[in-house]
Amino acid sequence: MPPSQRPAKRPRDPNPGHLAPRCGAKTRSGSPCLSPVVRGRKRCRMHGGTNPGAPTGEANGQYRTGLHTHKLMRARSMMRTMVRMITQADR
């Protein structure tokens, strides 16, 4: 093929993959993972980089409604103690 008919060379990638930051998660063999990280994350796609994390709000199992605040727990404990004292005094 003559040089005038050759397809133009593609420009080099401005962000070569071999320079990308690496995951670094510990693999089963104990060595760090060498896969590139997902953009905007700290881990690769195989070690949770694509996972958005735990759900927020009521969908999360650790959601607090206020039923178990320290103030309410202390009040319930005092009520139980008072009921216990009253029932023991009746005996």
C-alpha cells in the first residue's frame, strides 16, 4: 500500500492505562491488586469500585427513629425500676 493511501495513525492516548492508579486491595494470595481503579473511586471494579455503598435513610438497617435514644432508654429504665419497687412493696 503506498504511503498516500495508508490510514492516518491515531493519536496516542493522552491517559495511558499503564500510568493509571492501581486498586491496591489485598488479594487472596496476599499481594495487592494491580487492576486500575474506577474513575472517582479508590478500588477497581472487582473490589467494590462500582458499588455505590450502603443505602441511605430508612432503607439502611441502622436507621434511627428516636425510639432508642439515650434519654428514652434512661426513662424506660427508671420506669422499670419504679414498677419493680412498687410490686416488691406490695408483697
